[in-house]
Amino acid sequence: MPELNVHSVLVTGSNRGIGLELVRQLAGKTNCPEWIFATCRDPEGPGAQALKNLAAEHQGIEIIPLDTSEAFSVKTAAAIVTERLKGASLNLLINNAGIVNQSTLETATPEDMLKVYNTNVNGPMMVTQEFLPLLKKAAQESPQKGMSCSKAAIVNVTSECGSITNLLGWELAHILSYRCSKAALNMLTKCQSLGYAKDEILCIMLHPGWLQTDMGNQAMLAPMTVDEGVRKILDTLANLSEKDTGTFVDLDGKTLPW
């Protein structure tokens, strides 16, 4: 079975939930990345204490302030990471940060829609644009043929809630703005896969499943723990190749309908 083997990785929204567990499990690998850039909006706030505790236990974790909804914050984070890498590249970018609100067809407002869209769609777009030179460098310098997450990849964490075919969980929560934003994120990722194919950068939409996170609606009803879900996610990332770029997959690597 292929194994994920990256020199450097950046995870947005890493102070809780899936992002925090991704950082934890990456740091715990026997072949852990030399650089794990764990980003979040407020590293000094109480919401980042678990991440700070984790970074204190693992030398390779570096916490970087990054608000994906603010262009200046994204540019500043990219400059910091570039300086830290000292000429090295970035293999894996995981755009995990996202927000949700409980808007319905009746209660959604333009302001709600724009706020969620700004974080869930504009955020991954801006982050990818700023870190693209480091990803291109990783692809150019790699001796590997084809595409893989160990070479150079963009993983956009989406949701089957944004599947126009399935509308996962509609009976539990309408979350209108979230669904619309994830459908838009899927299109963004598909476009990225076409635009960056020549650079051999793998681009994937990943639905992590309904996990027991703080963000998940009625989270304790979720069928899977974050620990189990992230283990499956990392196994799936290790198995992706150029045939998968531009696809919408779940945590087991199964292709989902648009």
C-alpha cells in the first residue's frame, strides 16, 4: 500500500476538529513531515490551546496565524512560510478551514451568504494562489512521475452537503449558505485541476464524512470519530494519483456525484 511521504505540509483551520487531528496524526507518523505548518485565525486565543499543546510535543509543528478570509493575512502567512522553508518547497496544501451557519431558505440573508462564501470559497482560492509558487517548486524538483499528494497537491476539504445530486443531510439541516459555498468550492477545485495539470499538481475535493466535531450539526449523532476519519483520509491521500485529479471523493476514496 502506498504511503504518504511529504517533506512539508500546510493545514488551514488546524486549531480544532479535522484540522487539529490532521496535524496530530501527521506529526505522529514514523516518516513525519519535516515541516508541518498548522494555521489558524488566532493562535494566541483560548481556541488554539490544544494546538499549542500539540506543537510543544512535536518539534516539526509550526503554528502560523492565517485568516483565510483576509487577503493580507494570507499574503503574510505565505511570506512567513516561504522564509521558514529557506528555499525548500511545499508538497501538500490542505484547505480545511471553513464555517457554517444554520441559514434556511427563509432566514438566509445576503450578508450570511457572502460571509460563508468568503471563508469557504474565496479563502481556499486566495490561499492556493499565494502558496502556488511553493507547490510548483515541489512538483518541478520531484523525481516522481505523474501526480501524487507526496509530490505536490491541493486538497480542498468540501462536503457532500454541496452535492447537487445527494444534498447530504437535508432533513437534518438546510444550512443553505454552507451548501452553496461547498458546491462553488467543488467548481473551483475542478478548475484548479485543469489549470494546474501542466504543473503536475494534483487537485482534489475531499468529503471527510460526518465526523464527531464541534462544527458538525448534531455532532454526537455522527457515525465516526475524528480520529478514525482522519486515519482514513490520510490513507486515501496516499493512494491518489493523476487519474484522481479534479474528482470529488469521500474519505475512503470513493467518487461522489456532483
